[in-house]
Amino acid sequence: MGDDTGDDMTAREDLLAGIDPSIPSVARMYDYYLRGKDNFESDRRAAEKMISLVPNIREVARANRDFLGRAVRLVAESGIRQFIDIGAGLPTQQNVHQVARSVAPGSRVVYVDNDPIVLVHARALLADNRDTIVVQGDVNEPKAILDDPAVREHIDLSQPVAVLMLAILHFVPDDEKAAAIVARLRDGMVPGSYLIISHGYTGEIGGRTDQQVRALYNKTATGSIKPRDHAEIAGYFDGLDLLEPGVVPVDSWRPELDWQAGIDLTKPTILGGVARVP
């Protein structure tokens, strides 16, 4: 019988061997925005620079995380029992599997990411959770994600599934490619499935600041960022049944508090939406 522990350690070492701690990672920067501890000095410096350019970035990151929780809870309550989270990022509180299982125990979840630290941390966290797996994959290769044998074994794509792409498509700078990625994933989803997207939105940030933000992210391992306007983000849901209130700032998407803050599209933020495949 083989030594599974030794194999796991070797795989972990192989993943971590490719990390250059001097190059910021968008996943680790996001972790820093959420006041996590899984980040390097390079990530903290880059994140602090981003905070100086967009002072509300921590609040936006937290709002995006809260949006995830509300959206997953809604689709789980609607009967979804399978979830694929692409660009999952580092584990934090109220992950997809935790929210889904709070509604429907036994829900099956696949986390997909290409950051080695994300993969190591997530696999360690979920080692004893048979309903949730972590696979290495890149949003730029949606077909490879859907065709991954581990994904196919864990998720029955002949049944409805929720596909999440939260704060990930703005790292695909080519507009046509970003749209093609969404289209390819949608083609693999049967009627009754749900698409959940959030995406960076500049608002009226100003040209100079926008250029500085892009220059900052150009120095990360991901290499680029491309916030888009409301019409472009809404276009990802064309042909689907978009749930109310549509594509809005994530803190305005069905907020849990009983108040109406209004929808402000002037500030830089993240827009989010949820749609059902008819």
C-alpha cells in the first residue's frame, strides 16, 4: 500500500515550488483586503497601493463576499445541489460549500483556481470533506475545466449546476475572449442551472486613476485587469432569465438588511448578477 501522506506532501511541495513571493498575487491581495493572513509582503504593498487609489476597496471586497453568500443561498433554496466556483480564491469565512450545505447538506462543490497557495490551503481545509473537491484550472480554459475528469466524476453536468465566476472575468483583458469564456460555460449548463457573476466596474473613477490601477495589476502574477461598463457586464447574461434586481453593485443585490440604499453607479465597485438558464 502506498504512502498517501507522502504523496500529498510531494504534490504540495511541487505546487509551492512555483511561487515567487516577490510577485504579488491577486488572490493573496484579495485575502489582504478581507484582512486575511495568507499573503506576502509583496501582496501587502500592492494591496496598500490599491487602497490608496480606491479607498473603498476593502468594503467592496467584503460586499462581494457577502454577495456570494446571498446568491449561493438563493440558488440552493431553489433546488441547486451542484456548484462550480471558478477562481475561488483563498478559503475564508462562508465559502460556497458552507453556505450550500447550510441549506442542503450533501451539496457537491468544485473549487477551481490556478494559484498554488489557493490549491494547497483549500485542499488542506477540505481534506475530510468528501462532497467538496479542489482542482487546478484556469478561467481562460473553460472547456478544460468542464472536461476535467475530477470535475466530471464529482459533478453531473446532465443535471442543473450553479457556475460562479466572482471577481475573476476582469482579469481577462480581451473583451471577446471574456464573452467567449462565459458562452462556453453556459453551453455546458442544462436548463435550470444558474450563472452567478461579479465583475469589477470603474464607475466615474477618472482616467488617471484607472491607468494607475491597471499598471498596478500589470505587475501581479495575473498580469492585467480590465474593469468593464454596466452594459458589457450585463451582456454576459444575454439569453438567460436574469433575477431581480438585475446587474447592480453587489451590496445592492438583495441586501439582507431591511433598507433601500439606492443604486449608485458613479463609484468604483463590483457589479453582480444571478441568472437562470431557461
